[in-house]
Amino acid sequence: MRNALSFVVVLALSGCSGSEDSVQTEASASKMELGQMNRDFAAALNAKDAKAAAALYTEDAVLIPPGEPLVRGRKAIEEYWRAAVESGGVRDVSVETMDAHSSGSFGYETGSFVLTANGSDGEAVMDKGRYIELLRREPDGRWLSTHGIWNASPE
């Protein structure tokens, strides 16, 4: 029985392998390519364009804002960022990619951000933090976020 099980496992594994010609591999995207989504995102927020910011997320994307409920779907993400921009709470956004990697059509980017936001008293406050985006390459080659989360830097 043990030999039969070993044979089945070997047979199954051999079916998973293929010659170099039959295996298609996709080159990993560069750190610059994977970070483009967030550079475009920062530019959209700086232009106060919530629609352009939301277009950088997949239709079924999820935002995980700190201390707030999940934001599900591109339409809700657009509403979330529109409210932030219209309140004057988000401006002067800049991002910097710290790390990024991809495998096939999926990737991630980690980075840091700096932005100016209105404090509870209406005064401008600089906010610094970190983020991670899970990314998916679309058929047109663009990388869009499927999930995004951020938090404040420990300063």
C-alpha cells in the first residue's frame, strides 16, 4: 500500500512539471513599475481628483483604513477619497516605495507617505505613515490595487 501511495504522489508531481518550452514564466515587475500605482494615486489626490484615485483600484478592491470600517468596491473607494479631498483633509501627498515584488500577475508594494491633513481644530497637520498595497496586473499592463492598508509611523 505504501509503494502504491508513493507511486501516485510521484505520478501526480510528474504531471505538474514540464519542459522549459511548455512552462511560461512572467518576468517580475520592477520596483518602479509596482510603485507607479501609488505615485499616480498621490498625484490624483493632489489634483483633488477622487475619480482618478479610485480608478487605480480594481472594481472589487478593499481599503482598510486605520480605525475605520472596511471600504469595499471602487465606487465606495471613490466616495471615501472624495470626502477626504472635499473636507480639505488630504493634500500635499507624497509617497516613497520601500519594497515591491511580483510573481506573475500579482504583486505588492510597501512604502511610506507624507501628507497634510486638517486636524480636529481645522489647522493643517502633517501626517506620516506606511502602507502596503496588494496589486494585480490588468490585461492592459497596469498594476491596480486589490487591497490597501495604511497606518501612522511610530514617531
